[in-house]
Amino acid sequence: MTTPRLAYLLKKFPRTSETFILNELLGQEALGADITVFSRRPPDDEPRHPQLARLRARSVLLPPSREIDAWSELFDGDDALVPAVRTVIATLKPYGHPRLPSLLAEAVLLRRLLREESVGHVHAHFATDGALVAHIVHALGGPGYSLTLHAKDIYRTTVDARLLDRLVAGSAFSVTVCDANVRHLAGLLSPSAVARVRRLYNGVDRAALQPDGRERDAGHVLSVGRLVEKKGFHVLIDALALLAEAGRDVRATFVGEGEDREVLVQRLAARGLPSRVSLVGALPQDAVVELLRSATVFALPCLVGQDGNRDALPTVLLEALAAGLPCVSTPVTGIPEILDAGRAGILVPQNDPAATAAALARLLDDAALREELARAGRAHAQRCFDLPTQARTLHGWFTEALAAASAPGRAACTSPA
């Protein structure tokens, strides 16, 4: 009998902004996991992280739903499939998901591909369309699934709590990335769904981020993230403007791309900062690591967006800690857990340029404080965000799920209630 394999179902793979997923895949492979990655959409034309070359997993790009021959998939000789589809439609139609027909076609195709790959368990990041596809596959008699819940998929005002509850309750387990998320989900989900939730911090490769002893660039503020509202780049621009107005010789580098780029360019011009702030776009991980090792301070003044979206556990803050770079951020969601409630970094109120500027000035002026926070940050990263340690925990959960799928006398998967 073939040993069941593990599959990851992702919206796009690879993605420069999702280093946490690449880290996770590499961590699982280091522990012996045999993985196939299914990408629901083609990856964007963007820089690729060098670590991608180390990944052994085969990546399969699914076709657009409009190109799927659902009829051929339905009538492939499996007499149980058509009645199962009818039941899925009746069960999920009341949720009013606008893309249910296309996701159903995708699930029917994926069910066959997973069988051909001998997949015994599917893991999906984000409780969005991919999670619903995994749920449908399971309901059609395919492998069981697990989820990782992040932020936009649980906090945005558009989240359907009823459907989220169903997805989590039907999972073998659902990981979420910080204690703040656990508390939020406890107030959102039913007891049966909450029982599936497990907290596991993302991990980072601390060895690859180890400080190399170089002298840091004086007055250099670094920020990394997608150029979107919740990252707070507009707040950081205003804070930098206050420092410049006070006569400080400060400069900054913003790494990332996003929908707010032009708005931020205009804000930089209005605040007289184009010569001081470089928007360098998205960079591969090795270039980001170089900046983490050379900057003086890291700043990410995250905030809660107008639609409720927010960061849960920004990976770049974990990386900054591991690189010994003192951080300034805000008490949004899991960020106090990253900065150890202010013991491993400085926390300032969200949407507060003056407080952000004051914290940056304090760090830029105080080398002893920078060194103290750097030591505390590295120690906290070792305790809580070590990639091999986190990988072993997740690997154990996957092993249990795969063992259940291959248990003698037991079907690989049963439909969720």
C-alpha cells in the first residue's frame, strides 16, 4: 500500500510576500515530509527567494475553473460522486457564496488529482476560497484537511462567520498564528469549531538571519511589507517627516509593493521626503537579510484597516528580531507577542506619527538601548519563533492526520458532518 502524502493547497505559489509558507514547506521537508503543492492561480511576476531552489516539492498549477471539464470529472466511473455533489450543493448553497459553482468544479478536479498523487491530507493557508475547495474535496470523499488561519480571513468585515465556522469545524485541525487570534476566534466560532483551533507561531530560520557583526548604517530606518493600509507606511512617512523637521539626519528604505504605492509616493512628495526615503519594491530574501543586518532600526506601525483587516504575526518582525535589529511597532493583534509586550521592542499606539517619531528618535539616539533590545529580541526569537522547533510541532500534527488517513479498515476520508 502506498504511503499517503501531504499536499498544500495555496492561492498562488510561490509568492514573495509569503515567506512564512516557504519556510514552513522547507521545515516540513527537513523532517521527511513528501509534499505536492497545488497552486490555484499562476504566481505573479516578482522576485523569487533563493531558498525556493532548496524546495523538493512538486508544484502543480491548477487550470482556471472555466477550463475544467466538470462533466468528464463527474462521470469518471465513480458512482458515489454525483450524489455527493448533490449533497454538497444542498449543504453549501444557503451560505450564498458567489463563487460556489466554480469552486465546486475546481474541487471535483482536485479530488482526482489528489487521488493520483496518493495524497492523504491537504493543508490550506487562509480560510478563503482555497479552504472551501479543500472542504468540498473532503465532502466528496477526498482527503481530510487542515487550515492555517491568519488575519484577513478572520478579521475583515466581509468574513462570513457561519462559513468560517463550518470550515474550521470540518478540519482535522486549524492552526492560527498568535494568541490574539485564538481569543478572537473563541468569540466568533461555535464550541465544536473552537475545539479544532491550535496556536502555533510561525518560525524563521535564525541561523540565516544571525547578525554578522558589521557596523550598522547611522540613522537608517528600515520597513518591509506590502504597501497596503494595514502596514501603516503612511504613518511612518509622517513620523519620518517629523524627524526631518526637527533637523535629524535620518533616511529610510521601504521594501515591498502594493496597491498603495502611488499614494505613498505622493505623500512622500508632500512631506518633502523623496530624497530621504527609498521605495525599492519587492526584494528577494537574501537582499532583505542584507538590509536587516545593516539598518539601525526597524519600523512597522501596523494598524487596523477600515475593513477590519490587520496583521496577525508579521513575519518580517520575527526576522528583524532574529537579525538583532531593534523594532518599533504597535499593539495590534499578535505584535505584542512578537515584541514580548515591549520587552523585545518598543510598542507605540497605532495611527500615531508623533509617538512613532519619538520611539524612533529614542532608538536612534541610544546605542545601549538598541543593544539591549537586540539581545532581548534574539532571545525571544529563539524561545518562540525558531523554525525547526515550530516545524516539529506541525509535523507531529500532520503525522497524526496522515496516520488516520491510512489506518487499516478506515476510509482515507469521511465527509464532514
